[in-house]
Amino acid sequence: MQLNVGLLGGGSWGTTVASLVARNTGVKLWARDADTVAQINREHRNEKYLPGAKLPDALTATTDIADAVSIADVLIMGIPSQGFRSVLEQVKPHLRAWVPVISLTKGLELDTRKRMTEIIKEVLPGHPVGVLTGPNLAREIMAGQAAAGVIAMEDEIIVQELQELFRSGLFRVYTNDDVIGCELGGVLKNIIAIAVGMGDGQGAGDNTRSALITRGLAEVTRLGVAMGGCAETFAGLAGMGDMIATCTSPQSRNRHVGVELGKGRHIDEIIEGMVMVAEGVKSAPAVMALAEEHGISMPIASDVFRVVSGESTARQAFRGLLRVIPGAESEPG
């Protein structure tokens, strides 16, 4: 059965997912920027976010949110975290009952510290919710390179249908019923990627990078489990897999922020020069508030928060990590 899919968000990942799904069924992409919409429809390109990539002819775009939502059998949200709720409010009058809503967003709402699926349940009660996540760098996928993702939902029947919807070419999709763990894996690894980038920006070596990723994964897992996720999830694609890609790839926005911080640039200057959102910067205050709420020690994330908030510098944070006296590997720190 052919499904109509509405995808909201014309950034790099939203456009990439729309391109994948368009190979399987009809997709209407909504974006605010009229120039982006016109270019997708006329030239089958999105040069602002995916320069040089050819989009499927079947993918169409619109600036009218009702046009993308009203006939949708599945709604996909590729909106940055801090605008997520306001776009959902616009969606509400146009979305038919029981339509599944899938989040692509790897961030937390700053004021409420809520995950995107929690916001969906709050604004659109009664709709099945899920998240598509994993180690997915948009440009590599658009170039046809092999990749794998995870679609997480509580409903086993719906998630199997959506697995087929997202699977395309060399993009493999696995299922998981741990929505909390999968969603938090995507959120929390961004903070660690900034830390790794700060080390890289100061000339740190592979040993340092490996240590930060490993200890960072331990921090992420502790908080994720405390918030209701499964430990096994953080050893999989949504946890370790996503963290490795984000912490090591030159394409990673969060790692880029860390690298520039490591070079001594101020966070405001870095963000001003970026086209796309680095969710780790936006989510850092919420992550630290959640760590305090759950009594979880996150020394690496805490250092990142102090740097992005202007309380410290990348050089000071790096020196602080080197001064930590280690205990047992199973312990925080």
C-alpha cells in the first residue's frame, strides 16, 4: 500500500530522509525558506544544506504546512529542538487522527528538558510516536554509501511497517522498542562530540580521543539508564554507533564546534558562522539539569557545559580532565 508522507524540515538530515523515503512512496517536504522549496521542485537540489546532491524527482516541497500534513499517513519531524513544539502546534489542526509521528531531532527542549517524543505526546495525544536515529551522516547517505539506522517505537506492528518505509538501497533500518534509550543516545552523544572536538582542536591524539569517547559513553549510559533507557541500547547503533560517527567525522557539526572552541574561538562567533544547528550546544544546559535531577555524575559533559556557557575555556577544561584522579573503571570520573 502506498503511503503519503509529510516531512517537516528542509535541513540536511530532513532532506536526506525525504530522499530515502521518496524511493518507496510519495513525500511532501515542508520548509520555511521559499528559495529552498523552489530549488527542490525545479532543480531537485538543496544546495544550501546538501551541495552537489541530486534529489529524487518524486520528492516535492511546499511552504504550506497544511499541504504537507493534511493528507499524510505518516508525519516525520526534522525540526530543530527549540522550534519543535511551535511547529507541532501548527500541525495540530491539519493532522488526521492516529497518524504516526516520527522524530529525527537529536535534542532536548531547553525550558522543559523534554525529549521530542514527549513533546509529540503532549501536543498530539493519541498519535503513535517514534524516533529514527543512529550513525547517519547525511552527505554520505546521499552519496550512496552504506549506513544503518534504528526506528524505535513501542508499537511492534507499526514499527515493522515503518521499517520498510525508511529502508532504501544501502540504508538499512533496524527496529527497537526502547524509545527512551534510542532518543537519549542521539541527544547525549552530541555533548561528548563537542568534548572530543575540543581535544582535537588542541592537537590531542588518537589515544585521547578514544579515552574521551569511551568515558563519554559511560556517562551517557548512566544518565540514559537512570531516565528509563536500556543499557543495551547504548552499546548499539543509537548509542555507541552514533557517538563514534559524531565524535570522529569532519562532517559532524558538534565536533566542529568543539574543534573551533579548542582553537580558542568564542562560542557565539562559532555558532554565527554555521548554517546548521549544533544540537549539543542547545541541549547542554538541559542535560546538566537532568544529570543533577537524577544524581548522575557527568564530568565530561559538565566541562563542555562550562565551556559553551562561557564559564571556562577549552584549554582549562582539557587541563581539568587530565588532573582527574581515576578510580575503578566502573566508577564515574
